[in-house]
Amino acid sequence: MAIVVDKQEKRRNIALACKEIILQAGVENITISQLAAKADIGKGTIYQYFANKEDILLELVCLVQKDYKEETLEIINSIDDEKEKIKIFFTNCYKEKYNGYRKFFKEFIGVSYCKTNCALIFFQKEWYFNSFEILSSIIKEGINKKRLKKESINLVDGILNSLVGYFIFSFYNKTIDETKNSINLYLDTIFKMIKV
């Protein structure tokens, strides 16, 4: 009798086995052979589950994004203040435990701007849509509670784009603490303008 393999579970396990080497070397500096060796499988087996090494990175990004999102939403849902919710939404990724998450996303952003892989583009769109919905719901909650001006909803896209900008530039010109302080100042300023 043939052994039934859960393809999605095998994909996940291969990606997780490759996690450390991708974090250390970056996806552009490793080969499929190195990834296969790290996962203790043959090179051909990698291609049974992944189209290329960028596909492995995407699987890792999806895995860490799922865990990150669950934790962030749990924290946000335990807070009543909209400004604090958005600060958590912006800054939770700068916790020490999410160093790997940030590195994966940095790799992902770099790869997705160079490649026209439909899966990468789909993930970006989904991430943006989900993040937009979370921010919108926080702002709408403040509007419904008469704590924020109704025009505040028009800032969601700009706030989200700022989040992406802060994230990208945090790798190049600021420490984590400087980035978090800058984000807090930015949000404090916005909330001075939109509070009722």
C-alpha cells in the first residue's frame, strides 16, 4: 500500500528546515542544492514541492505572517484605545522575537520587486488588503465611539503606506528604538489632528 504524503505539510516542513540558512545567507546567495541539503532531501524533491527558492521564501513568509498576525490581533483586541491599537499594529514587528520575521520580509520585499512571480504579487495584495481592513476597523471603531473624526477613515491608506515605509527604511538608517520612537511621534501627531 502506498504511503500518502500530505503535500502541504511536507512543503511546510521543508521550508522550516531551510529557515536558518535563508536567514543567514539570504535567498539570493544560496542554491537549491544547499537548501535541499539543509532539508535533508534530494534536489529533485525540492522541485516536487516548490517552483524555486523564492517559493520556499514565500512559504516561510506565510508561516511567520500567520503567527505574527494572530499574536498582534490578540494584543490589539485586548486594548480599548485606538491610538494604542495602531501603535501595536505598527511596532509589534520590532520586538526582539520577530527579528527573523523582519529579515524574511526584507528578503521577500527585495525578491518581489525583482521577480514577477504571481504568488509573490498575490501575497503582497492579500497582506495589503488584510492590513487595510484591520486599520479600517480600528479607525471605524474610534469613529463609532465618537473619539475620532469621521474623516479619519480617509487616512487609512496613508497610514498603511507609512507603515511599509518605516519598515523598509528601518533596515538602513535607524536603530529599532529610533524607528519605534519615530513611529510613536508620527502617530501621536496624527491622533492630535483626528481626535474629537
